[in-house]
Amino acid sequence: MRRKGVNYSKYGYIFTLPFVLAFLIFSLYPILYTAVIGFTDMKGLIPKPIHILDNPFQNFKDLLFDNPSFRKSLINTGILWIVNFIPQIVLALLLTAWFTNRRLNIKGQGVFKVLLYMPNIITASTIAVLFSSLFAYPMGPINSLFQQLGWIDAPVYFLQDKTTARGIVAFIQFWMWYGNTMIVLIAGVMGINPALFESAAIDGANGFQIFFRITLPSLRTILLYTLITSMIGGLTMFDIPQLFLAGGPDDSTLTTSMFIYGQAFKGSYMYNRAAAASMIMFVIAAVLSGLLFYLMRDRGAAKMRKAQKAILKSEKAAAAAAREV
Amino acid sequence: MEKVQRSEIAGRRISKTIIYIVCILLSVLSILPFWIMFVNATRSTPEIQSGLSLLPSTHLMSNLHVLLDKSFDPVRGFLNSFIISSCATICTVYFSSLTAYGLVAYNWKMRQPFFTFIMCVMMVPAQASAIGFYQFMYKLHWTNSFLPLILPAIAAPAVVFFMRQYLLATLSIEIVEAARVDGSGEFKTFNRIILPLMMPAIATQAIFAFVGNWNNLFMPLILLTQKEKYTMPVMVSLLRGDIYKTEFGSIYLGLALTALPLFIVYFLLSRYIIAGVALGGVKE
């Protein structure tokens, strides 16, 4: 398939050149530049010549040890991600188990997929402002709905309570992403060798056994991929919390991206501090990507072992199931 | 044995009913917020404040009037977003296809290192380099220009990755060789023969690139400070400000206008979008 011709090899370089140039100019240089700014005293609206601090790591030290707002933003980002990811993966797995179970044969899957995925495609900023209007106080749609249902007597100021505000941000993230995760997982199940399911079914394994003994182990890589991409996405969470409550109440929904944006672009022009915070974020993302890279490479051998194990397990499960019946 | 089977069938019927109920509830949860948004766009502020309704009212035009009277300009925002997203999408799919073809069709020394490098930089978040990027663009006097929102799209590692997988599975080198025998240059071969072959993959990636660029908030928010340059997502932030504080009908209408193009695109292309999401996840 691959041509060995020596004459043509230069086209490999020529065809990839635009990519390389665009990457060097618009990604690599800005990252290095950000790193350098992180070591300087660059502040204020008027650009000054670059001056490295006497202690180059001063900005990083200040951020990590003396900046409660930054620490809070890291903790918030973590909390918001965990509270949205756990229900998201649980619901996505549950729906995957239902939709791929041939004995259940759920109808209308196409329509359900289209509807459940829908929030993911709509602009996150629109959704953020929409939800802040829906939860408006004292007269918003949610307050009206809850009063009509008799769940509450007086209007509730949802967005003033820290826990509720965080909960709603996490819910929006969950609501926007579980459909996506579900479709990815269903595609993963479709990629599993159907013979595995058939033999398990013939051997009398029930739905639970098939799901936990065959489906889940085969989905391991895709689950890890989902986990890490979701972590990196969660780390850079910006649109929803920024336009939903702009970080409030009392910084309870301030994320790291919002901290960076706030330091540099909302009047204080603390470019050095924002750059140092970006670098900390970059290092976290790089570690996560490295992990993903490590997990995705050389999977052939591991996969074979896993498939064999799964077959053995399914046989055992089937035998056990047969005994029970 | 028969009894066991019968109870099993009854159990399955019950669990199927529960599954349908859950799925329908989740679908309602997906639709309801947007439904309320579209309905409230046609209701007056007093109506919205008097309670929830799922039926449209008659105040669409007066809401539109209030909305357009202030700084919200959906046509401008739509055009800006459209220009940026289209140009960025064309850059992404063309140059990613070119890069992927370079990776698959030619045997060059740096090929494997270059591919490893693409894998490594696939996940770098835009926020990590935002400060340096802004300072760089500020020096070039490119703030308030669309170029810094379009040109970086030439280097889209994840799309290159996807296109490479597609080419590895579909490209037969005989076609390329036949074209060479016929005297076609390498660029011409790519543009005339390979690109049309890649159309299914290009279409999928184009949809996602377009939607991704359209929905992007962070970069336009940093780079664009002039109101007439605002994209749709940045314009949405105007609806949260003080100018529309109590004009709920207009706020909902503004939101509905920003979401409407996406709803139209989604319902026209939902089949391809769902298939594309599925493909994206199983990329290996």
C-alpha cells in the first residue's frame, strides 16, 4: 500500500508543510510565549519589554500558595467535573446496555439518539443564558413550574445558593454530554465481535451477565478514552459557568479557564499571573494526554489477551447460568 | 420450565415499559428547555412573569422590536459567525486531508515521528496558550480581525488523525500510480482524484468543524472587542447584561435566534451527525 519510491518522498514534506507552519505559528509559539510570560512581570495595558523576574517561579509560587481564588478555581473545576461525569457515565452505560440488548429490542432508537444528543450541538453560551433565565427569581419558568406542581410554596432564589448553583452548572454539563457519551459507547459495543454475545446467549447467560462479563470488559479502552477526553474538556470548562453566573455566587462556580480569562482580560491585565495559571493547566492537560497516549498505544497484544479472557469468562458465566436454570 | 419462561416474558415486558418511560422522560428533558425558549420568545414579559405556558402567544413582533432597538444585532452576528466558521472549516478539512495524504501516500523519513507528534498535540487545550496567542496577535495588530480565528484551523491534529485512518482504510495506491502514468502531477492527483474519494470523511469532519467553530466562545471573546465584529456566542453575552434586564421576552427571542440556525442544521443532518459522533469515538 505504501509506495517505496524515492522520487516522491519529498511530497511527504511538501504536503505536510502547511500544517507544520500553522502549528508552529499559532500553537507552539504562543505556548512558548505564554510560558515565558509566566516568568515575567508583564502587567498592564501597555506592552513593555520582557523582563524575567528575579525569582522566575515567583508567579507560580504566588498562585499555588498565596492565591485562594486560583486554588478555589482548581477545586471548583474538579468538583464540577466529578459531579457531572459520574452520573453521565452511569446513565450512558445504562442506556447503552438497554439499546444494545437484542432481546429487549428497543424501538425508536434513532429518534431517542437524535433527541438525547441534541443539547450537545446547541451553542453552550446560549444554553448557559437560557438556564439562567429559566432559574430566574422571583418569577422564572422553573419557579412557576415548581409552584404549580406544589413542590415549593414561595419562589426560591436558586442562583444565590452555592451548592445549588454548582449543581445546576454540573447538571447542564451532564445534560449536554451524556448523549454524546452514549453514542460513543453504543458504537463501541457494535464493534465487539457478535459471536461473543451469541455464544453467551446460547449458553444461557442473562442480560446482566452479558453486560458485566462481556460488554464492560470489551469497552475498557473506549471508557478510558471517554474518561480522559472528558477530563481535559472539564479542565477547560468555560462557556457554561462564565455565562451562567460569571463565577458567582461567591466564586463557587469559578473555573480555572475563567480565572485565566478574568486575570488577563477583565480590566486587571495581569498577563503574567494568567500565563502562569495557563501553564499549570497545560501541565495537567499534558499529563492527562500522556496517560491517554500510553493507554492507546500497542493495544493489539493486550486486546487479544482480553478477548481470550472474555471468552473464558463468558464460558464460565454461561456454565454457571446453565447450572442455575 | 414453561413457568420460568412465562415469568421471564412478563418481566421483560415490565422492564421494556420502564425503559421506554425513562427514554421518553429523557427526550422531554432534552426538548423542554428549548421549547420554553421558543414559546417565551413569543410571549410578553408580563405573560412570562405570570407563569409557565407551553403554548405560543402573539408578542413575537414586539419582542423583536425591543430586541433590535438595543445593541443586539443577530444578522451581523450571524454573518460574522458564518464567515469565520466557513473559512475555518474549509481550512481544516482541506489542509487536514492534504496532511493525511502526505502521511499515507508517501514514504518519507520523518513520517512516523511526525505522526507520533500529531498524536501528542491532539489534546492541547486552546486556553493553555491563550495569553501568548493574544499578545502575539496584539503585536501583529490582528485583534478585531477574523484571521486569528481562521488561520489556526489549518493545523487540526484530531482531524488529520481521523483522515489518516480513513485513507489507510480506503486509498489504494494503484489509483495514484495510474494517475502518475497518465502524467498527472502530485498536487493535481490530490485535488482531482483523492479529494473526491475522501468526500464522505470530509463531509463528516466539516459538520463538526463548522459547529465547533460556530459555538466557540473563548477565542472570539478575547480577540474581538468591537461590537460589529462579534460572533453569535459573544453576542449572547449581551443578553445577560443590564440592557435587557427585565425584557424577558426579548432575551428569550435573542436566545432563540442564536439557536435556530443550529436546530435547522441539526435536523437536516442529524443522521450524519450521529454517525459521525459514533465514528469519532471508535477511532483507534
